[in-house]
Amino acid sequence: GQVVAGIRDDVVLGKHDRFFAAGLPTSATGLYRVFRMAESVIDPDTGETLGSQTIDLGTARIVSEGLMTTLELVTSHREVSRGDLLVATNAEQNKLSHFTLRRPIQDVTGRIVSSTTGLGEFSRLDTVMLSLGKRDRLREGDVLEIWRPGQLVTDPTTGKLVTTPGEPIGYVMAYRVYDKFSHGLILECRQPAQIYDYVRRPDA
């Protein structure tokens, strides 16, 4: 489905605003996820297209149905505008299932490549997109260490370029795994994680 217009012809919509939508699929609960398509996500190491990024805008529920369906935004993470998309959802889809936390089966190294918020820095309980998936034998519940690589700096005593040591900064759990990528929940973060930080199998 697609957002057509606010009922007061609002250009942008926020929480509790009502709007008209068209082409809605059936929803057993009357709930819809509102999102916006963004650019394709590229693996920074291989150049491969992993998928298309979607930006999560919020959740809407049906208020009335007629020639055009009226909905109300019940949660809002970002402003919603004409042309944004809707897909049927239910309350349980927004909750994480119970997972058995474990290390990945094999040594893997990937990157944080995107997020559902479109932001560039993340902290505890934020959702991110990882460049690892089923083809890397990643499973739901696998926990990866977030690794910040060292920086290239000039040694003040010698004037030579040196690389500072890298450091682990937190952990992320894969909770939805696709073939080429996965969605992860940051469990712990001692400093903000960033796009292109590495993720890898933790040491035992």
C-alpha cells in the first residue's frame, strides 16, 4: 500500500496524525508497518549488492474503510509523507522471539553496512544490517563481536605513519538471517558503533 495524503492535506505526518492510503494488502490485525525505500546496500569489501535498504518510519492502524482507507500513525520514528509505503504486520512481528545466544559455527568476518533508521551511529538495542547471511552459515541467535579497526596516524616522534591497535567495542546478535545479509540487534556497545565497523566471531 501507499500513503496518499494527510486528512488535513498535511505535507508531513507524525504520531497520531491520520492519513489516507490506497492499495493496502489485508491485515488480520489492522496494523501496518510504514517504511521508505532507500538506496541499495553494497558490501564495502566485495562491491556486491546485498539488498535494498528500507527506513522504518513507524506503525499505523486502520481507523475506517470506504472509498479510501483512513489510518492513524500509532508509532512514529520519522516523519511520514506522501508516497511512503505500507505493508501488513502484526504486533508479534515487532517483538523479538526467544533466542539461544551462541557463537557462529565458523570463523566469519563482516561489516555493519546499514540500519533501519538511516543513521550512521548506533548504540545498545539499535537494529543494524550486517553483511553476513545464511551463505556464511550464520544463524538466528549468533552473537558477533563488533570490532573498531585501528586508525592511521602520524607518530609525533618519528613523523612516520603508524596504525593504532584495533579494539572490540561491543556485541551484536543476528535475529533475522537472509541469504546475503542479516538484521542484528546491538546487545552491548561501549562506544557508538558506526557504519562499516567490523563484526566477527568472538574468541571462546
